[in-house]
Amino acid sequence: MEELIKFFDIQKVRRSNPIFDLEKLNWFNSQWIKKLPDKELLLKLKPYLKKPVKNDLLLKIIPLAKERMVKLIDINDLVSPLYNLPNLPPLPKSANTILKKIKESLCGIKIWNKDIIYRTVKELFNKNLFNKKEFYAILYIAIEGKSSGLPVFDIMEILGKTECLKRLKNAQKT
């Protein structure tokens, strides 16, 4: 705000009707969010959360979410997969086969981190020659409840192995 006051000049104000550009405002807002330090953004996000999220969990999400946020309230859509099992849209017929194979592959992982999860899933994908778009959309839907969102392997690491296997199993039932 101080910066705005510093550059404001009443002499440059015109009598003509002002033009309000929502798109430009959203762009400026998204740039502001991206530039905020994570801990500062955490404090600004707290009042906008529909459900409470622990600070340590939110600090893991912020670096992933800030690139996708336009307004502070956008955090709710991005953290919603962390609360509980997502409501799943209808999945294609191939989903059960794909989900079963993903679940079997992930069960063998001893150290649960995004890089190992990614390598395991990619190896499975390459070995089975699935349709790439369909394969990853099914994985996203099973984990996050929608076909796109925050980076799925990061979210899988944050959720933990048990929760991810539970979500994969749940998605197989639909």
C-alpha cells in the first residue's frame, strides 16, 4: 500500500470514466501471491480456508499451489483433496485395470517420496503401453478427485502411502 501511495499523483487523475480490467487485476494478484514468502502467504491464507489445515501441511502445499493461485480463496480448491476421499466422477472402463496395476506397483515401495513414486508409476506406464492421457487422468482422479490439480506425485508424497493406496482402492470400486 505504501508503494501505491508513493507513486500516486492527483495531477494524473482524469475526469473520464475509469476502465476496470478484472483480468489485469487477477494477473497482478497472482503475481503478488507468487512473490510472497511461503510463511507470509501461510498467514494470509488462514482466514480464507473453509476447513482448518495444519501449518506444516499447508507449508508443504504452498510452493505447489502458489503457481496456480489467482486469489487467496483459490487455496480451498487446491487443498480439498487433502481433507478426505474425493468425490469421483465416472471413470472409463479401463480404470479398474490401470488402478489395480498402479496399486500393486506402489505397494512395493519402501521409501515413499515423489521421485520414487514417479519412477515406479512411469515404469508401469512404459511397460504396459497405456494411453498416456487416460492413464494419468485416472491417477489424478483417484488421488485428487479431478483430472488435473497440484502435481500428483507431490500430493501422493504428502498424503502418504496408506492414504494413497486407500484412494486407489476406493476409485476401483466406482
